[in-house]
Amino acid sequence: MTLRLSFISLSIFSAILSSSQAFADDAGFEVIEVTGHHQGSYSSVSFDATSPKADISGLLEKLPGAAVNGNGPLTGIAQYRGLYGDRVNTQVNGVTLASAGPNAMDTPLSYASLVNSERLEMTRGIAPVSAGTDTIGGSVKVIESQASFDEVSGKVAAQYQDNGQRGHLGAKANIGNQDHALLIYGDILNGNDNTTSGNGSEISPTTYDKQMFGGQYRFNLGEPGSDDESIAIGYQHVETSEAGTPALPMDIDFIRSDRVKLEGVHDISNWELNWHLAYSDATHGMDNFSQRMKMPTMNARYNSADSTSFDGQVSIGKDAWLFGVDTQLSEHNSVITDPTMAMFHVDNFNGVKDDTYSAFAQWQQDIDQWNWQLGARVKHYSTNADEVEHSMAGSMSAVEMLMDKYNNADRSQSQTGVDLVLNGRYQVNSELSWILGLARKQASASYQQRYLWIPMQSTGGLADGRTYVGQMDLDLETAYQIEMGADYASGDFSLSPRVFLHRIDDYIQGVAATDPTVIMAAQMMGDDNPMQFANVDAQLFGMDLTATYQVSDSLSLDMNASYVSGERRDIDDNLYRISPPKVLLGLNYQSGNWLARVEGLGVSAQSKVSETQFEETTAGYGLMNLSLAYDADSWMVKAGVNNLFDTEYEDHLAGYNRVMGGDLMAGERMPGTGMNAWLTGEYRF
């Protein structure tokens, strides 16, 4: 995908009309993808189509209805229409593998290579059952380059950002003949200085150091040069060190992960068979003293965590039918120590097993002017955990009581869920289609929500500064979803609006803890208002839309807007950390090899906040971004400025500052990045 795709905002129009040339703008583009007889609507954006990012999660901001819960420069959690975390099915290179960190410092998207990723793709609306096991909050996929036969190609890419002195250098190469193909890639990322906000305040710590390398070998089993029958093996190693996460109680000391994937595609009597087996082994260290000030009254803490996970899937499809079975198995451990006190240790999580087995069937067919897609998925969840220890149990009765209660409980949980999806597209004429989606989806609690036994902040990245305890017997979340919309394209104009409603029974969130033992243990650690994960009733509704207008041969306009409201149905309160309303407007210019873009982002104030979780409101703001590029056949140079007027603002989804002794007060809202000049370049062969 070249930079030409980055600036021409006719993408939605051309995709809907199935024209011979597709363009993609900086605000992302929508496509109607057809694989066999299975099609769906996807919003997609390429890494080349945006300003530089330290983490690929930043691309989500360009997609309608999507946002990022940012806890640090490398720690972006996907949010879609108000749902985030494990509720959003997130796949990198077709697999879902567990993170090592109990606070989501190594989010799924952090394992995506910047140089090897072709695009970030989100199913717009209600995700089909084939998109993944748990899609209650949608589906996000990072599409990476694959080893290709009969091809010698590659790319070298580099970027620099002035604010924080952030750099990236990446390269990939593909060498393939008719029977063998080899792809190798590598990324080096550095944030050498802390970033600053619009008023010059230092946002600390926001430095980082990350390396990633990997590759894939593919062997052809079919006709020479064809990839219809092949088998492949891939490997990836990720090494992150000294990366700041100022919205969390600790920073990243290191993350090391090795991932292997074996996959194949086969033709069996005109049935297409796809399968993969993937495995990961990750270790993670984090602390509260090496990158931030530790007050004399605070205890030093180091958390050593690790995980192993397995992901496997087999799917087979022909004509209107697609069937599949898949499984995700993971085990997690986390031990907290004090480097100044050798005897101190806490089993944060010990031998936590989180396994899922599922099967699905999907049917899709054109009937008159309708295209109907029906799907069902059955999934079985099985979780368990080993006993825990706390070195202070002998001297703290509340800790001992919680430990004994946990160890004596039946920690084994088993639940079965069912997803049902109906998506329809009615083709009124060549210019207009109506969209209808209905679903009933279920999802299980995260392992943190079940097995966090003592008040702590290991919450999967909530970043609210509160301590929580889990609940082993949490019910499955059950969502009833409806979506309606339209795709309209006529001449130089296109418009694609969607409205949606999600009613979720047994939604899992934190509520005020009532157990006296939990309250006593939390007070010993300085928290008078601990939380406990519980089932409540919730509702989310809103809208998002994209639009484009081709003003002239060289000028085009695009818009991406979204609104979502999340609220409790059992009490008068709002849901926590919901993206505020926003609109992104872009003016694009192209003449020959020159491309330019002026972009304005308007974000509304967010006053609908969770009183239960003491969430604070944020004010609205507006930003302006500029970029200019020259795109030749084999090379490209692009420069720009984000936040041109150095606006000071608070990012509602960035959490609260947890670092003392810096320019920011502890507990205040994290500010957004100030003016940032940047430069990128790449060479393609």
C-alpha cells in the first residue's frame, strides 16, 4: 500500500461502487470485502496512511466508532463503541494470544510489527461469528504481510518525532520462487525523552526501548507460484525495556516474548480448509521505583509475571457455508516482591488457567436484493487457579482471612455461552444500501476479574487508581445488539451512517466492596474505597458515520464522526471510560506525486462519567494537524506537524497520572501531547 492510498478520500465511494481503483484517506476507509461468498463491511487504515505512531493501536483513532485507552506510549487498549479490553476480539496475524502483564502493559496490539503490518482492520458494526470467539465488543485485526511466492520485494522505513525524540527504523524483505518463500522483518523503536504537553509540562515517564524481529517460511503444496495450497511456519521475538506507563502504578522494566505459528491452506474437493496452531511464551517485569520517584513513605514493589498461551483453529468453507472450531488456552502467574525486603512476597496470580473451546457455523447468501448472513457459535469456558500465599498473612489478620477464603474456595469454574448473529444488506439501487444487524452475544469474565483475591490494581489496565478484588462465580455477560445504517454513494459524494444499541445483562464492572475483610485489607494499603468486580446491567447506544466529497480532481474532503453513551440500567450512573463524542475532518490535495492534508479534530467534553468509580469529567478541545508528502514509485518522504497550535488538553481515555514528584500532580488527568513535528521516509523495492 503506497502513500497514494494515504490521502485520497474517495476510498469509501470507490469501494462501494466496486470501481477499479481504491483510495484510502487519513481517516480510514471502508471496504466491502468478499471472500468466496462471505462478505462483510470493514473499516481499515494502513500504517502509511497516518502520522508516525509508536504503537499500532494509535491507528484506531482513524476508524469510525473506535478509540484507544492509552496507559503509556506502548500500551494502547482497543475501544469500540464504548466496549474495551477483552471484550474486543483482537488478533495479530490471525491469532489471539495472551499477554503476560496482569495490567495489560503488553496489550495484544503491542505485538504488531510496524514495518510488517499492512493495515489495521475493524469489522464495522456487529462482528460475524467467524471473526473470533468473543466479539461482544467487535473485532480488530492486524493484517500482516505474508511470505509470497515468485516475488522479491522489500521495504526500509524510518520515522522521527520531535516531541519525545521518538524514532523508528524498520525493514522487511521477501524472497520467493515457485515453491519456497521467505519473509523476514525487524523493528527498532526508541523514545529517548519524555513527551511534553501543550503548556510545556513533562509527561513522565514516557520513554521506551523496543525491538522486534521475526519471519515466515512458506512451502507451496499446489501449482507452481500459486498460494491456494501451502503450509507456513512463522516466528516472532519481542523485547521491550524501560517503557513508561504513567497511568498505571508501575512501569515496564522488561517484556520478552517468543511466538510461533504453524498454518496451512488446502483445497479439498473445492472446500477451502484453513488451519493454524500458535504458541507464545512471555515474561514481564515491572516496578514502581526505577523510572519514577518513590516517596520515602512508599514501599518498593517489583512484579514478575509470565504467561503461556496456545491458539488453534480449523475452518472449512464452500459456497454459502463456513464452519470452524477453535480454542484458546492460557496460564498466568504474577508474584510481587520488595527488593529491599527479601522475605516479602505476594502471589498476585498463581497458576491461573483460562481456557476456551468453541465451534461456529455461518451461512451467507444473496436472496433477491438482500444479502443475508446468519451465524451461531457455541463456546465453553473453563478456568481454574492454584492456591496463593502472602508473606504478611501471619501478621495481618485481614490478609490471612482473604488468603484462606480464596484457598478454601472451589476455584474451578465452567460456563457455556452461545452467540447468534444476523446481518443483512438490502441493495435499494446502485447508489444506496440499507444495513441491518441483530445479535445475541456472550462473553466470560477476564482472569483478573475472577481471581484477583486481595485488593490490588491488577485490573487489566483500568487505570483509575482504585484497588479491586475479583469474584470467582461471575456470570457471563449477555448482550442484545441491534444496528441500523446505510451506505450511500452518488457521483462525488458518499455517506455511511450507523446507529446502534447494546443492552448488556450481567455486565462486569467494579462496584463498592461491602466485605468488611476486603475493606480492612484495602485500608491497610491506603485505600478507603476498594472495589469488587460484579455483574450489573448496562446499556450503550450511539452512532458513527463516515463521509467523503470529491471537490475537484485534486481536492477532496472526508469526515469521521462518532458518539456513544454508556449507562448503568440497575442504578442511575454512567459506565467508566467511555470515549467522548468526536469528529475528524480532513482536506486532501493531490497533484502528481505531491500530496498534502489539513486535518481538524474536535472532541466534545465528557460529562457522562462513572460516579461509582469516581471518574472525573474532561473538557472539550480542538486540534489541527498538517502533513505534506512526495510519493515516487520506489520511495516516499512525508513530513508534518500534529497539534499545530500546541493546545493543552486532557485525553479522557488516558487515565490519571500515578507518578509523584514531576510536573503533573498525582491523580490529575493525563494531558495530551503538545505540538509534535515529525518526518517519515521509506524505500520500496
